[in-house]
Amino acid sequence: MSPSGLPAATVRDPRPAARTVSVLTHGRPAHAADALRTLVREAADAGVELWFDEDETAKHGLRSGPGIAVDQPWRSDADLCVVLGGDGTILRGLRRHVGTGVPVFAVNLGEIGFLATVEPADAVTGLRDALAGRFEVLPLPSLQLCLPDGTVHDGINDLSVHRRSGERVAALRYSVDDEEVGFVRCDGLVVSTPAGSTGYNLANGGPVLAWGVEGYAVSFIAPHTLSARSLVVAPDGILRLHNASPSAVELGVDGRPQGLLGQDEAITVAFRRDAALLAQTPGSSFYRRLREKFGRLAE
């Protein structure tokens, strides 16, 4: 762990300048228009080719030209992924590049942007540095959700379970490494990585885990008991969650619906180290980020 409160970043020395960059932008094109113009200009000056998939091409009405490749199928061999958006878009970029080794550099165009590398006011300098390779890389873990049919999904922030609207409270039984831990009646629960611990988990009263902590948090949504307590699971622990409710419950990954978990069905959750790479400005501090994004801590 570095003195800044972040794990030591993985830095290739010197980091080569990017030649190819995949681009993801905010769901509302107007929100990303200025930042996109800046990126296109800086990429042209640096001789970098920008890759846009079909959705991004249509969203911004882009045309192919020098340094701009449109309607590209998703590829995992870009030198860098640049995200122009909020945390939801950043999470999409990180999930897309799980296991690829492609760093994700993000300009915050959202409300909080806890995962963002730079703010809009610093976009010109930040993007110029990003294309030149002047940044550090922070490895982020993911949570691997295994569904009853064997399908696996990676969540960078969190996985969630919710009772369905109009249904009674959920009854959830959970164990770690086949050792039963508890049974809770609640509206749901959230399993979060350190990066995601300041989101839904924090809203539930769960613990904030500094980036670099190995392990993941389990917190409960409106538990119908005084004995339910948040839990931090060791990184090698396998969480098994069994739906003991009389009906199905909803599953979510990073805030996006991921189907239903039926009555008497179970899922497993595992911690995956170094799943994705988040680009950071040199000397970034988790605690400064926490203070600036969520207000000063009580003295």
C-alpha cells in the first residue's frame, strides 16, 4: 500500500504512447459533445486512431475519416479505452475490458464520478497526458457472479439481490466456503468490491473499503431483524446465497438488471483480483477522492 492510501499502481516504465483508443461516451450525446470534440482534436494532433462501435457511431452521427474508425466491432486489443461519462459509463468500460489488460481513462461527465480520472476542467491536459501514456494504472478487482445455469458475470462495483415489487420480503440464506453464516429476511442485499463500497453498500450503512483492500463487503437492504450485520469476506472466500423466499428475487450487476433467482435457487460470488485496469493521474489518493466526492469527514 502506498502512503497515499492507494495500492501501488502498476506502471510500465516508460509507458508507450497510445496508437489506438476505443471510446465510450455518456448515454446522452449532448453531455459528451464538448469532451468528444476535445478528444478528437487531441487524438489528431497525437496521430492516434479512435475506434467507435456501432452504438457510439450512431449516437454521435460520426463518419469515418483520418484517425476515426466508425462502426467497429468491439475489440480487446486497443492501447487504451477513453470514457467520457459518469460512473455508469465508466463501469461499462471497465466491464468491457475485464481480463484484457486495456487501461480505462475516464473524464467525469456525471454527478459524482468516483471512478473518473479527471474532471471536465482538466479534460484537455488529462486527455493529452492519457494519449501520451503519462498516467498510472490501478488494478481493480471484480466480483464473479455464477448463476444456477453456470453463466458468469463480472461486477466491478457490486452485485445486488432485491425482492420483486409487490412481493413479500425476501428470505435469504448465505454461507461462506460452505459454512452457513446466517439467514435474513430483508428487502435484499448488496455484495460490493472496495471500489463499489462507496455506492449502494455505503447507502445501506455498509463499511467503506479503501482501494487496495483485498476482500468484499456484504450489506443488507432494510433487514427485518436487529441481528443482521454487514460482513467483510476474505478475498478467497466463496459466498453462496440461497433464495429461501416463496418467490423469485431480482439480481443486479453494477446497478443493471441481470434476471431472476428462483425459489430454492442459489448463486455463488467470488473475488477476482486485478480484473480491470483504471488509469489514474500520478499520486492519486483514495482518501482525498473520498473527501472531495462525499464531503469532508467529521473532525
